[in-house]
Amino acid sequence: MQWIDDAILLSARAHGETGLLVTLLTREHGRHAGLVQGGQSKKHRPAWQTGTLFEIKWQARLSEHLGGVTGEARRSYAARWLDDAGRLGGISAVCAIAEACLPDREPHSAIYAGLLAFLEGLGEEHWPSLYAHWELGLLGELGFRLDLSVCAATGATDDLIYVSPKSGRAVSRGAGEAYRERLLTLPAFLREGISHDRAEVAQALDLTGFFLERHALAPQGKALPAARSRLVDRLRA
């Protein structure tokens, strides 16, 4: 069997002497692995960089097999930012989280579209807040949507500054004051738009990371990827 799809390269690892074992997020077929024969060669290896957009062909004798992959690179986002360690770190983080959290071969076209939009938005100064919104969307797509619209205790829609770690619901300043040490911080931009404050974005990633680790990663025996931790440290610094 075989299929052709658009795909973003999440990772590529050496396999044998000449092959590359790649993990891709495809538009229609979800997170998918495959083997690129000869992918380590001088001719082909430069194209297989994390975050690159491909048109790929996947084929195997049976659908459950690993399958072989060939591809034509459409756009290399990392190549645009070779002199920008922060943006390269953003590419590494978003691809690492997608690889770690998304189930194998389960279509998630909204997450694919969001990841592609993030890569396209790296030229914006507020790109870190785009990343935080992508993680928030990832939680929702995986079935763990945070309710940030109304206070869980009072029903109020104003002055929401906390999130309950138990329910994933927003809590207002007044209702949460007595319990603030047990609650997570809710940066306003996650409800209202974008942020140019990188420390505020780091707080947002503390929030999304808490729930991603609890719901998506811990059940698999995984922790948050190192690439994401480095991104948060860079934003906080």
C-alpha cells in the first residue's frame, strides 16, 4: 500500500549505515514513522532537518509495517533562522512535543495546521506566544481542554488569574485568594491574544506543561522533552 501527503519532519535518526528513521506529522495520516533509504548520504541528509515541510510518499507491503519514505522538501524553516538560537529552539521544542504527545497514526489535522502556522509565524516578534497557544490547542485536541472562560467557583468571567490543577478550569482572583499557593498562574494573553513579554509566556508554558506532562506524557512513562525545557529556560532568562 502507499499514500502521498504533506508532512512536517519531527525528527530524523541514523538507522544502519545509510538510512534515516524519520518521524513525521502528516496532514491526513497523523504522526507517522518511516525509513529513508540513503538518507544519511551527503546528497540527501541536508534536506532532512527538523521542522522542514515535505511532500512525502509512504509505502509498505502491509499498513502495519514501518514503511519506506521518500520526500521532496517544500520549505526549510530552520534554514531561515540559522543565526537565531531562540527561534531554532522554538522549532526543536514544538517538534519534540508533537512527537512525544501525539498518538501514532491518528489523524490530527488541526494540530498539523497549527504547527505549520507556528512555523510560518516565526518571523513575528511575538512568536513565543504563538507557541504557547499551540500547546493549549494540543491539550484540547488530545481531549484535555482547559476551560479558561469562566471561574470554576463563582461563574465570573472577569479577573481570572488562576487555573485549578485538579480541574483545569479558571479561577478568579477573589475566589482563589485563599488557595493561591495551590493554584497555577493564568497569563491573561492565553485568553485575550498575544504577548510580547517572554517571562509571561514562560508562565503560560509552565501551565500547559503541567497538564501535558500529567495527561499526555506521564501515562506513557515520559517527561517533557529536553528541547522544550531549554526553550522555557531561554524565555525565562
